[in-house]
Amino acid sequence: PEPLNEEEISAALCLARSTISTGLRELQTWQIIHVRQKLGDRRDYFEALDDVWETFRRVLDERKRREFDPTQQLLRDTVSSMEAEGAGDSHAYHKLSALLNFFDTMLSLYAQIQTVSLATLQRLARTRDLISRAVGLIGRRD
């Protein structure tokens, strides 16, 4: 319930302070935790976000930036290179093009979801079964 310093976190998790320090720096770059100060104490105290939905959104943002964006760019460069070399009819070209199309589609969906407020996103997540039944997708694989 209260922000903790590195020593307290280390003791609670039974991990070395160096491990805690590294983890805390990483969580700060992801903006999942914030540093707080206590009056009369020079140590840093760390506080996690309260909202799990906001935490999830930030983790997703960071994973997108670190993993999905570079992969999408690599696929785009590879497909373009294959087209320029005349390999546009190869099996590998078709597989990579399909994967690039998948990434483009999913990242476009991600961008649309990012424009939705967290409250709306929560309501949408709770109604997913209702929506699926309404469009007849339950139990069906296309």
C-alpha cells in the first residue's frame, strides 16, 4: 500500500539489491513504476501504477515498440528486397508477405485500440462474449 525502497523490495522478494536495482530501472523506463521521495529521507521509494489496465496498456506499448515495430520493419524490408530481386513468385516471398500483412493488420488494430479510453476498453472486454455470439463467431473457425 505504501511505496517501498530498494532494501524493502529486496527483502520482500528475497532477491539481491543489484537485481532489484536493474529491474526497477527497467520498470521506470516502461513507466510502470514511479519514484517517490519521503520527507527527511534521501532514499528513493518506488510505487507501481494503481490501474492494472493502464499497466497492461503500457506493457503492450513497450512490447510493440521493442519487438513488433522492428519485426514489421524487417519484414517490410525483406519483402521489398525480394520484390526488387525478382523473387516475388517464391514460396518464401508469399509466406513473408502473408506475415507482413498479418503484422500490418494487427498493428493497425492496436493503433485503433490505443485511441479508445480505458473505461471503454474495459466495457468492450467485458462484452466480448456478447459480441461474438451476436455475430455468430462462437465455436466457429474460418
